[in-house]
Amino acid sequence: MNRIHVATLLFLSLIPYGLTACYAENESQAESKSSAHTQQSYQLKNMARFNEPWAIAALNDGRLLITERKGKLQLFDSQTQQKVEVQGIPQVAYGGQGGLGDIALHPQFAQNHQLYLSYVEAGKDGYGAVVVRGELDLSNIQKPQLKNLKTIWKQVPKVSDQGHYGHRLLFGADGTLWISSGERQKFDPAQDMRSNLGKILHLNGDGTPVAANPFQNQGEIAKQVWSLGHRNPLGIAFDSQGQLWVVEMGPKGGDELNLIVKGENYGYPLVSNGDHYDGRDIPDHATRPEFKAPAISWTPVISPSSLIFYQGNQFPAWKNKALIGGLSSESIVIVDTNVKPIREVQRLNMKQRIRGLLEAQDGAIWIIEDGPNARLLKMTAQ
């Protein structure tokens, strides 16, 4: 069954991995003892392979929807191992970090069949992410289709280059939609309220701004914004208390996990716990207390790709903790957000770049690796 037992490696998760002051290098013996209670063994089963998968969602019957960056949406049945391509996907601009991105099912999907996708489109001024809503028709199991597509949101403005789209999607319990929007490697837009780049956006299901958003009097684009000063937010999730968290890539150092607060400015590019890739210094968050500092940051980086809060029972040590997929770190990083200071409590050495995570109905965890011929893995308790 291609099971991999890694329990003997889990002692590595007690190493602090060069975290910032949020996780002191000389972790006290009391903290180490506490961390030991979070250690969790597991096993992995290789279920299928996909071409540059980016996001994963589950239907109520357990079938999976997996986006592939070149522009395909696959419907996968883990019981039969059958993979069927969904028709009607819009043309995407593939290249750099661009292509087909995230997928989210409307909270009332069972009734309205509405599915949301993010992807990158090309325009006369460059590239930008868009979000579309469509209806998933599963009446013919061999020819699933996405119908009645409507664009509900676009990154403004489109820019050159093909990086830092962010474009993660998340529905809240109230049916409103959250979108993470990267600053597109252009720095300044993250602080510019005429742009929705470098922001966390809060919209109704039809793409209109939520009336409770904090910047209602600063223009039409600003009405979308919930928080600003973000770099490349690639994971977004609610914890068990309904608090919104975002994990984002820092520059050279300073990857961040942020508790998202209405109207707050998280400081990029004016502050960061990392530096520019060309060696130029960026002032740390501690120098500008008016900006919201990360709950925890990492140097060396983990290159976060995704975020979930585990709610199941298969892995009791991880219950209500944040699980972060890691790209360059080839890891899954577990963070306890219910302690002060917030800290990393376990790191799983996956030996491959991890692109996405999803909790299954039975409490197992679906994992998609990054890149061509990437594996879909199912993690279960040892």
C-alpha cells in the first residue's frame, strides 16, 4: 500500500528551525515538555498522480475536485481510482506562478451547485487573477461540466510578470467569500487603497463588497478590503473559534502566520522580518508598532503554500492546530495558535514540496504535492 512510517523522524519537530523571537532559540524545558504532547505519528498512502495540482476540495460523497495549474479541473473518486476531467473550465494564462488556482464550493452547494475558481488571465496591461462562479453539472458522471460561468472579481490593476497572485478562496460560515490577493512582486500596491493587490478581500457570493468592510469611504476598490499590507498570502483558514488566519511568504526570510483583524495594516513592504532578495534591509515589525506584527514568523523560511485548522479525531494531538503546507521546506508545519507565544510544535519531513491540504470527512488528511507528476496522498493515523 506504499505506506511510509515516519514516527522515528518526528523528534526533529522539536528543533526550532531558526524561528524569530516569537519562538526563542533556547526553548525552555517546560515548553519542550509541552511540545512533546503534540507529537503525532502517521502513515501515508499514494492515491493518484496529477500534473501540477494547486488546490483540492471535496464533494459530500467524498469525491475530490483537484485543480491543475495548466487549466484542468479533475474529478477523482478514491474508491474506484477513476479520474474524469471537468469540461467548461475557462482558458488560463499559464506561466510563472500563474494558471488555474483555487477552488471553493458554495456553502449551499448541495442546493445551488455553485463552484468558485480562481485563475490567471492575460490582458493588455499584463496579468491578473480573477474569480469566477459557475454551476457544476454532475448529471453525466463521464462528462461533468461547469456551466453558466460569471466573473465576480478581478485583481486591479493587471501588471507585468507572473508572480504572487495569492488568489486563495475561503467561504465563511455566513456564506461570505474571502480572497487573498498577493502584491504581484510590485511592493507598493500592498499599501495603495486604489488597488486590491496585497490585501485580504471580503465579498458577498456575487462579488459585491460586504457592507461591514472597514474602508467604505475610500473608493470602490477599497470597499472590498478587510486588511492590507500583505505580500503573498497563500493559505487562509478559520480556526475553531471562528478567527481568520493567513499564512504568507516573506521575502528573503520572514514567512508569516497572521491573525487577520478588521482594518489592520500588516506593514508590507514598509516592514518585514525578512529582507529584499538583493540584500537591502527591510525594517523589522518591531520598529513600526503601528503595523500589525505576525503571530509567528520563520527565518529560514518554510515557503508556505496552504493552511488548514485540523478539526478531526484521527490525529488528536493536532486537533484545533494549524497545519501549513511547505514548499521549499518540503514539510507540513504544525503550529499551536492557542498558546502564548504561538509556536511551532511539530514539523513533518515530507521530502517533497507540499502544495495543498484538506481534511477528509473521516478525519484523514488529503495532501497534494507540487509540480509535474505530483502525488495525491492520504494521511491516516499510525
